[in-house]
Amino acid sequence: MPVEAIHANAVDLLKILKDKKIPRPATILNISMLHEVYSYVEKDGKKFNIESVKELLRSELSALAPGGRILVRDGVIPENGDEMQVLEIKGKNNKEVFDAFLKNFEGRDLSYIKVVGEDADNEYGKPASCERTQWSSSLN
């Protein structure tokens, strides 16, 4: 079965399908994507706007075949997102990626407590209340 990648705005999904003469899909997959839409798509002049996600989902719903479904697999902020969350990062390369993420993330203030583990090649963070050696991110 041939596959065609289409570079377009997914908010215009129904129009794209009609223009390309592609039948309405029975299933639309959103895999590790909606958090990116929330974080980086500007809606009403701002990023980190839930309306950008709602607009995309409305577009997908309008494009589905009758009885179709949307499947979502994505990361979300936990219900206790205002409390300290624990993230374990092993290896200096991963720590560098994490540091770059902290520096460039604009959604909310992220802070952490750093602890160096027993293995000199690995660095970790540990909140004062944790027994294990871990990275920790406080989501405000």
C-alpha cells in the first residue's frame, strides 16, 4: 500500500482530504502530539493555549467517517501537577539535554534539586524527601 506524506495544517484536515480525494478515515491517531500542539502552536496570539488543542480535535472530529474514532496517546500533567514530581535522569548526556529543555521551556517555571549519585559518570537530582537518588522537577 503506497503512503503519501502531506505537509499541511491539520486544522484543515477535512479540506485536505477532499482536495486529495482521500476518503474520510475510520480512525485518527494522535501519538505524542497533542502536548506539542498545546506548547508550540500559537492560538489567539499565544502559545500554551488549550484552544489550539480543541481546534485540532474539532477538525479531526469533522473529518472522521461516520462511527469513526480518535485515539490519543500522550503525556499529560498529573492531577497533582503543582506538587514536586520526580524524574530520574541517568548519564551526563541526558543531563545536558534536560538542562537545555529547562533553559528553553516557556510553558511554566521548572526548577530542580541536583544530587550527584554514587556513579561518577552519572549525575542525578534528589528532592530532600526522597530516599532514592533522582532528578526532581517542581512544576509551578
